[in-house]
Amino acid sequence: TLWTWSRYVYLGPRSSHLQHEIMKIAVIGQSLFGQEVYKELRKDGHIIVGVFTIPDKDGKADPLATEAEKDGVAVFKFPRWRVKGEAIAEVVAQYEACGAELNVLPFCSQFIPMEVIDRPRHGSVIYHPSLLPRHRGASAINWTLIHGDKKGGFTVFWADDGLDTGPILLQRECDVERDDTVNTIYKRFLFPEGVKGTVDAVRLIAEGKAPRISQPLEGATYECIQKKDNAKIDWNRSAEDLHNWIRGNDKVPGAWAEVDGQKVTFYGSTLVDAGSAAHGRPLEIPGASRPGVVAKAGLVLFGNDGKTLLVKNLQFEDGKMIAAAQYFSSGSSAAVELTEEENSFAEEMRAVWQSILTNVSRIEDSTDFFKSGAASMDVVRLVEEVKLRAGGCQLQNEDVYMNCTFRDFIQMCVRRLRGEDEEEELVVDYNTNNMTIKMPHQLFINGEFVDAEGRKTYKTINPTDGTAICDVSLAQISDVDKAVAAAKEAFEEGEWGRMNPRDRGRLLYKLADLMEEHQEELATIEAIDSGAVYTLALKTHVGMSIQTFRYFAGWCDKIQGSTIPINQARPNRNLTFTKKEPIGVCAIVIPWNYPLMMLAWKTAACLAAGNTVVLKPAQVTPLTALKFAELAARAGLPKGVVNILPGSGAVVGQRLSDHPDVRKLGFTGSTEIGKHIMRSCAVSNVKKVSLELGGKSPLIIFADCDMDKAVRVGMSSVFFNKGENCIAAGRLFVEETIHDQFLTKVVGEIKKMKIGDPLDRSTNHGPQNHKAHLDKLLEFCQAGVQEGATLICGGKQVQRPGFFFEPTVFTDVQDHMYIAIEESFGPVMILSKFKSGEVDEVLRRANATEYGLASGVFTQDISRALYVSEKLNAGTVFVNTYNKTDVASPFGGFKQSGFGKDLGQEALNEYLKTKAVTIEY
């Protein structure tokens, strides 16, 4: 079908590897979207002969115009192209003079005459944000949501006379999530993938492969532009229909209803359970099936089916926006009297407002930011200016919309600086990666997000630039006791302890599905909190986490004991069988290198076995664990089954080790801390322990290897995830006859690596996880140089904001050196030679370590491969590959790399106890 074909079109590599026509292109459109398409077309080598966009608004050029002017490309700003249906001759003449061979319309709000559309020899292509023929018209994204479509997407089609009926060139689709808004679906998919899709369509034209597929008649719809008058809410509809109407009209034009005699516009709708309406003050809404409820979380509304939705914000006719939870208290709070220092801050911000609102002669207390001409980009600038001048005042874009006069804005900022907010949000909205991500930041205990004792918090840091992401609750000993008590009650008295295994598996499958629905959001959080490159986070950090929960969900109803024949004195009528039973409350302590994946590796097996869990994420990377808690609650896991406690190891980790009601502790981290945990668990109540600890994994590369593969995989074995990888090849032994060739190729590949923002899709190497780790890597490399190893490249911090460290290579490394013995846990390749034929000697050197987590060998001699894999003393051996872990394969180490297994069927045994039952009959 059309849809299947368009999703699986092979587009090939970037243009540098393609033989395609370099075209003269006219870009007709506007906005940031048009700007990004323009930039990508230039990267592909095409010549932009003209940019045709809209006139400046309030003295500000459109972003597309600004970008083109910077490059010296001719820019035309026509207010219109035709009058009374007829093309304006002078406008068409200026266009024709550019000599375009293709028109690209990435986002265009003007009617372009057919004289222009048909003029180029390749014609014109246009981006449309729907899966044509559905939702033709100018408000396509709105109608996708209003109709409750489960699939959305975009089309690049051959432009026609403005009816969106032209032949289809390319389509791509995405799932529409239950609480998507115009903004979220645009930022998550329609913008980033739309830019790629538009550029891919141009590549197909350049290669002579662009199809022209007639739009089918079946499913064709055309909806009008959504205007304010048409956006009034009809209350005689189901909750889901009301939710779709409100989110489909979100921001523009805004769904509204009459409340207390005035028009009120509703924003930020989500579907919720009826229990959310339990507490609050009723609000009469004419025409509604029953009064709304102003609750702590927002305004709860009811459909005619009795189900509920929650609205976050309200806007009145005068433009004032408030949190819906504050409907009855809006405007009632007393004005804050400013201190001398706060007055100084206010005057700084007055100057900022003045610099943005250039058409306003003076900023008064009553000056309205938006009525004075500010746009969405100005909001972003204002928020950033506040951060520069008052780092403790953490604002979101929404705060500006809700405090749009200068007086209200300053009052809000001062209250925020003083910590006097009336309501603390349970989640932080964070705008990045073309999306708004919602991150819980409190402890998760007994099914609720709660503050730590004493409201203690700490800041979690973005390693890309060293700035704070948000404040996170810092768990105390009393919080640990509450979480353990909740987990114990859920196991012994709650629904979870009584649930049959198949239903338990069903909930874990649902959790995996929710994780998949939110995979882009989870990967973004992982990138900003841990520094993981987004593409790797999406595939590995998040992707393998989803696979792990699905794998163990399938084991829930397959955990079996066995029958055992026993030898007894007469009469020998006995039945003995074993039962595999859950242990009870399990504590899990995870590291910072794969925050979500390490959670999944342990928690999925723990829950599949029927236990409850109290988990401590690494203090520096708590955010995906807290987002996981939110998804676990949405999946329907009963209260108390999952509890998440961000905090320090000395407090939270220690108390979990000591707690008498914790019966099992699973830990991944350093050998030193693992030993301490093991002692505490033994002294407290002899709780069961599994430990995945440090590593110094050897990789042996023989001269008969596939050299290109050995280099590629050898690079990955060290630099994968910035070297922050427990099984990273800590030392490479390379046969001396190929050592120099191997080294030369490695250095050449390192030079090609792009170090930068992990959210940039072209980045290969992101920042190290946190500052203290970066400092340890610098010390590690200094030690190597001082001991006489040869530093080939790297070894230094990258000179840019954040915690970036250069990929590093040492050679001439001797066995006694510090860097040959200790784990770097970073992007440091340690190369040592071995002589040809000395297989047993290189094995002796490889095994001469107290670690035994992983190892590897590259050779095309099968006999040697089997011999070496047998002799290597490690829990995992890779042959002619590396880093190839799978959810079905057990993972764990020998010696001081710990004991116990994650993944595979064996992992279940870590969270089960075996009971033998003997019956005489």
C-alpha cells in the first residue's frame, strides 16, 4: 500500500556518497522549520537561488530570512503573491529571474500562484503535516488530535493549486500519544522528522527516483482552519472527545467555554482516572454534565460518560493565564515587598524587557509582554536572561505566559527566588531536543511522589554544559524506612503478593509498552542527565530496557520447581518437590553509566519473580528512574511495589544494606563499595547479595584477524558510551606484527569522531557523566605519562563548556603500570604488544588481574578461538565481536568483578528462594 511503501523507502547515505544532480532551488516559506530545511539543502550541496518569505513583523525578520541573509542568499519578502486570484506580475518576474529548477515549500502560509508552482523543470514540492489525503487544509495537526487519530505524520507532495491534492512523493507516520498536544507532536516528530523527510524528498528528486503517487479517494478529508469562534466546547461529549477537542485547539486558537459570565480558554488537557476528582472545590460550568472540580492538580472536568480529564491552565478574556488549580485564589495573593537587592534585579529585568519590546517607549508595571508584540522566541530569550541574572530562579516558558505583565512577572520571579511558590509541581517541564519533557523530581514512595524529610533537595547537573537541570529530592534515613515499609506491606498484604503470575506478566508487558511510547522522552532525559549520545540512548539505554522488561514479563508464569525422588526407610511413600518463591523486599542500587538500563536489568527480574523493590539510582543520574516510577504507576503496578529514592550512597545505600526487612540487595558499582555492602548485609540480617563490580577486561587481537573489523569493534570496545561501560576493553593485547597498523587505523578513526552535544544526531562522543569522573580520567592519564607509557592522542579535557574528554590512546604499556592494572571507566585505549606464537603467555598476562567481568579475542583460527575462550577467566567471552549483550544471555563476573547474574533465566534465581516440600502419604 501507499503507507507501507512510504515508511520503508531506502534513502541511502548522505549526499557526499551519492551521485545526484546539484539543483538550483528556490525555498518558499518561513519559520524555524523553513530555516532548518534551508540549512540541510545547502549541506547537501544544492544552490539556493532565492528565499521567498514573509515581510518583517514588528521589525523582526523571519528566521528563514535571517539565515539566508547571513549566507548572502537573495531574500524576497513579498506580503502577497496574488490579488483577487491573479498573480502579481512584478512578483512573478522577480521569482522567474532567479532561475530555479525546483521549488521547495517547507512551511508556507501564503497562496503561491500556479505560474510559480509549475515554472521550474522539476516542479514544486510542499510539506504538509498530515497523512494525506486525510486532513487536507491549514489546521491539519489540530484535526489529527481533534479526531483522536491513533496515527499522525506528514506528507511531502507535488504542489497543486492549494487544495493539498497533488501526487504524493513521500510519507512518514508516528503514533499519536494519548496526551499529545499540537506542540508535543510537532516537537517530537513533525519538526525533526519533517525536516529530514523534506530533504530526503529533494534527494529522491535529485537522484531521479522521486515517485508521483496519486492520492487515494478513500479516507480523504478536508477541514477548515480552526478559528476562535469555532473552538467553543460542546460539553455533551465523552471525556475523551473533550480531551481531544481541548488538546487539538491547544494554544491556537484555544478551546473555550463560558464560566462565571466570561470566556475562559482551557489549556493542557490530560485524561485521568476518576479518583483525581475526589478532593477540591466545585466549579459550575454551563452546559457541562456536572460541575468541574478545582483540585490541587488542576481543573477536573467530566464527560457525559462520567469519565474525567484534567486541565492544567486557564486563560481569561483579558489575556491573563493562571494555573487552573488557582482558579478561586487567582489575584488574591498579597504583593511581595521587594528588598533593595530584589529592586535591583527588577530594574535589570526592566532593561531586558525594554531590549525585547523595542516598540514600547517605557516598560511600566502594567506593560503586557505579549500585547506589546513579544513572540514565542522572545519568551525563550526572557527565560534565559533570568537564568543568567538569577540562577536560583528556575523558570519555564509557561511561567511567562501566566505572568505576562511586568509587575506579575517580577512578583513571580521574586517568589521563586525566595522559595515561596504556593504550589510545587510534581514534575519539571524541560524544553530540549525539540520537545517538552516532563520529569518527576521527588521521591516515589508507596505510589506517590513526595518530598524528602525536611524538603531536602540537591541539583542534578547536565554534563553537556555544567548547568543545573532541576532540584531533586534528597532521601533521608526516615524516607528509606517509609519506602521499605511500603514495599513490605505491598508484598505481604497487598494485591501484588496475591496476584497470579500471568497477571503480573501482563502488567510488566504494559509497562514495557509505556516505556516504548515514551522512548524519545526517556532517551532525551538520559542524554541530558548522563551525557549519553541521544541515538545510543534511544537504541541501547532505552531500547534494551524495554526488551528486558518484555523478556522477563514472559518468564512470570514459567517459574517452576521440580519433583525429586528421595530414598527413605519403609514405607517409601513420599513426594518431595521444590517451589521457587519470591524473596520479599529487595533493594537495588544502580550506577550512573546506564541509569535506565541498569534499573531494567535488575528490576525486571526482581518484579517478574514476584518481589517488591526499593531502588536507589545514582545520585548524579536520578531522572530516568523517577520517570520510570511514573510509567510504572500508569501501567497499574500496585502501590508500594516500586519505590525510588534518589540520594547518597552513604545514607540511602547504607540504610538499605542495614535494614532488617530488606531480604535481598542487588548492586552494580565499584569493587570497593561492593565489599562494604557485602559486609553490611552479612552483619545486619545475612541478606542475599548479588554484586556486579569493576572490570579490566582484556581483548586479545591476533595477526590473522579481520583487521577492519578488529579496528571497528576494538574502537567500540573502548569508546562505546564514552568508555563509561563496565565491560569496556580495559586493555588491548595486539600481536606485534600488526600492532603499528592497528594503531594507525585507530588514530585515523578517532580523528573522524565528532565530540559534542549528545542531542545532536551527528555526535559520536558526548560528555563524561560528571565533573568528579572527568577529574579522575585526567589523573589516570597523567599517571600513565609519568610511568612511561606513550600517549598517542587525547588525554585532555576538551576546551568547551561541560565535561568533555578527548578519546585517548596509550601504547608501550607495561604490565606493572597503573593504567595496565586499574580501570579507567572512560574513553582510554590501553595498547600492549605480544609476540607471535606466545598464546599461553598473552593469556597469562590477560588473566593477571583481580577482575573477571568480560574478555575478548579476535582470530580467524577456530581452534585458537575456542582454546583462548576456554582459558580466559571472565564471566563473558566475546569472539570476533564485543559488547554484544542480549537480554536472554546471563551477565556477571568472576573474582573481584562480583558474583550473581543479571539477564537470562539465571537472573531470576537471584530473586527467588527455593523451598523443598516433602509429603508422606
